[in-house]
Amino acid sequence: MLNIFFSVNYWITFRVFKNRLHPAFSTIVVVTFYQFFTLLFILDCILFQILNKRDLIINRSKAIGFIVISILLAINYYYFNNVQRRKEILCEYERIEKNKKTLYIILSVIYMILMLILTAYSLYSVKNNVKWW
């Protein structure tokens, strides 16, 4: 699934935004930030909504977030920057049927929008002490 998400974002970066200089690195950064948003949402949901530990979220250092982003970026860069692997991933995506590609693009865009909204709502609910249920 990560390979498909990478491929869709690479296609968006290369074809829609016309980034011809560094589309691979731009895509790696985007994938890393969406992984971080997903992780942030899951942690906030578990710590605040389920365990009711608001103090752990409010008092945590921003340095931890930068460290997590740096680790995710390093792992993604190592994985996707291998030229042979990236070519295999993109060739595999190109071989997918057109209707499946369209579905993957739609699902990826929905995932990106949903993660932005859920992360923002999660941070809002922690800051204002709003419980979902």
C-alpha cells in the first residue's frame, strides 16, 4: 500500500505540479509527513480519547516530533531513493489497469484530506478538552 501511495504522489508531483527537478525527494517528503500525521492522530486518539491522558500530550516536547519526522524521513529516503527499487515500484504502478489507477488516486486523495482533517480535529480536541464520545 505504501508503494501505491508513493506512486500516486509521485505521479501527482511529476504530472500535476510539474516538478521535474526532484520529484522523488518531494514525494518522499510528502509520504513522510502523511505518515507522521497518521501517527500523530493515532497517538492522540489513544492517549487522550481512550486513556484520558491529556497531560502527556500537552506537556510533550516538540523535539520528539522533529525526531520522529527525521527518523521517518531517513527510513523513507533509504527505501525509496534506491533507483532500482523506485523504478520497479513506478513500473509496477504503470502496469496497473486504468480503472484501478483511478481508484488508487481517489483513495490516496481521500486519505490525504482525511488525515489532515482528523489530525487537525484531534489536536483541537486535545487543546480544548473535547471528547468524541
